[in-house]
Amino acid sequence: MADFKYEIKETIGTISESPKGWTKELNLVSWNGKAPKFDLRDWAPEHEKMGKGITLNTDELKALKDLLNQMEL
Amino acid sequence: MADFKYEIKETIGTISESPKGWTKELNLVSWNGKAPKFDLRDWAPEHEKMGKGITLNTDELKALKDLLNQMEL
């Protein structure tokens, strides 16, 4: 994996946990010292490894919230 | 990229669009003919290329909705 730094600035919440202890989490993460972004991602226990994920800005998170509230879940 | 098939079964909504026309979308996607999962991902115009993303099941989407509704956005 490329050389980069990240720092979890705020743990917002966990939305699932796998049998092996990986968690899917929404966090505020700073990449390479930049301003933190919202980040929805799978993490190994203790955040030692990161899995696939997606970063979102505040507007995208708002739009996602509106979308989810329109769905029958 | 590895050889795999996918089919967008349902377009649920778009949460943002970049200046180059890439969109961040929530869809129901079937991977390799399996049962469709929710999928939050960046797509090139016309869905010709896919970017980074994350798949979610219904329980995870519900948990995410609850989390977003607790936040001040």
C-alpha cells in the first residue's frame, strides 16, 4: 500500500461487526495531515488494518441521510 | 482489475456529482450473479468505470441511518 498517514480524529459510530472482529465504522479521519473527512470503512480489531471504504464530505453525508430516511428500511 | 461481473439492479439515489461528472451513488448491485447488496460508490459518467466504494447489508444501512439521524448535520 502507498505510504500515507492517517489519524482517526473522531469515532462517530460502528454499524456492524464481523465474526472475525472487523468493524464497519463511520469516523472523522485526517489523511496526510489534511482537514478531516467523514469516512465509512471496514477496520480490523484495534484499527491495525483498514479495509475498503469511502470518504464523504458533510454535504454528501446530509444527502445520504435524506436518502436513507426516504427508504423503507 | 480482477475479472468479475456486476449488475446495477436498482439506482436508489445520487448524493453528489464531481466537476468531471463522477457521481457518488447508493445502488443495489449484484456481484457475480449473487443476491444484490446495497453499494455506496463513485461512478464515472454512464457507469462506464467504478471507483472506490463499500457494500452494505440492510442491517448496516439501518444502523447507518440511525447514526446519521443522531448527528448534527
